[in-house]
Amino acid sequence: MNMHSEREARGFPRGQASESEHVEDSPRQAAGSFNGKDAPAIAGAALKEPYYRPVGREAEVFEAAYRARMAVLLKGPTGCGKTRFVAHMAWRLGLPLHTVACHDDLTSSDLVGRYLIKGRETVWADGPLTTAVREGGVCYLDEVVEARKDTTVILHPLSDDRRILLVEKTGEELHAPDSFMLVISYNPGYQHILKDLKPSTRQRFVSLDFDYPPEDVEAEIVVRESGLDAAVAGRLVRAGRRMRRLVDSGLESAPGTRLLVHAAALMKEGLGPQEACEAAIVRPVTDDADLHKAMMDILNATF
């Protein structure tokens, strides 16, 4: 039986990441540097820095967890910067990033790997988690509580001091290298109602809380990401923060910073504020006529 890695089967040699694993923005200054020291970047790491505006000491805590070979849990509402933060930290540490968007049908095979039929051969294809453990890098499981409970159990021996991944189908016991880091995230604001992480899972992770940044920082992010005029961006952020209060009136999910950036980008392309915000903020978060009107009233009063 011939056994090949998934990346080799897809035409990517070991250590080389596909373009989808890179987030690029501004030029990188020093590959793999952190805390003022240079660390050699692993092949496949992003070469350009994903923009992220720190709010506190989240970067320092993340770096300390990496050096201590500990897994990290990110908690926070949708659109507050968790995914961008992970991309930024992977760049900062000089590591490849393997991102998995978790969902109800996600199985352990989707993470670990499976045998595939390729021509007349049976080929073993590593999943993203196994690839990260073999080669090093950050494996980021986004919205992990959406995955099936039996899927998250495989993370236990990988996220405690054993740092091993059991690949039952191949009989392998993989020991994670020092360059491997497991990061998971979820939104406790709405997901805890129906789903939550078991204490036995949560207590294996260093935890970081995320929220929407302060108003002045959020305006800075919107300007940086969209190129919109600072004064207009400030009004947009104030409107967005007023809309978030509608959660108390039945709005299921508050508009995050990501949606404000989307609206700003449309405004930068020539759309009026109301039209841009309705398309990028109001319609994506609600189908309720009363909430739609309330949000448009906020926009009309702001612009």
C-alpha cells in the first residue's frame, strides 16, 4: 500500500503552504521575529504582515503561551478580530497557518485525515491538524463548538502536556514539535445557549477574551483597512456602536468591526453612507422589519 501525504497528493511538497493559507497586507520586517529577537520562519509562513491593532497585551500572552508550548482559546463576538489576530501572530512567530472553519458535520477524519482512492492506489491524505503537527505551524479551529463533540475529544492529548496526536487509521502517535501551536475560538455570546466547551476541554487552554475595541481604536482600524476619511469613519463607528445596543431589543447578532470595514470600503468606492451601511451592515444582521427600520433611523440620524 502506498501512503502519501495530502499535500503531496495535491502537489504541495512538505513544508510548502498553499496560497489560501497566507494572509498578506503590509511588508514584513523580520521573518519569525518576536520580542525583538529573530527566529527562523518555517517554510510556508506568510511573508507579509496581516494588519492587527493590539488593544491590550494579547500578543504578549500569545507569545508566552507559544514559548511554553501551550494551546490557546480565544473567546469573543463575531467580527471582533479573533481570526485576524491569529493570522497576525502566525506571521509574527514565522509559522504557517492552517485554518479550519468548524461546522456541525465536521468529523475527526476532516481534521486528522483519511484514505483516498487515487487511480489504483489507496492514498493516505493528512488533514490540516495532522499536517500542522507533522510540519509545525499554527492550527486554528475557528468556532470550535460548532464541531461534533466526538471531534473535539481528539484535541485533548494534543492540548495538554503530552502534545500528541493519535492517528488511529495509520497506527501513528505523532509528537508535536516545539513549532506547533493549537488555537481554537468560539463566540460565548450566542453559542453557549445551545453549545459550549466541556470543562475538561477548556481547562487545557490558555484563554484570551476579545471584544469590540474602544471607539477611537475601532475608528483607526476602519480607516486603516478601508482608506475612508477619518471624520466619516468616526461617524460610521459611532453609528455601529449605537446599533449594537439593539441586541437588547432582539437583534440576534451585533454588527462587528468587520461589517463596519465592509461598509467603509463601499463608501470609499462611492456609495452613500446609508446605501453602503444598509448593504454591508443592516441586511446581513437582520431580516426583521422593525430592527431594519431602527438601524436605518440610526444611520439617518448619524449621516
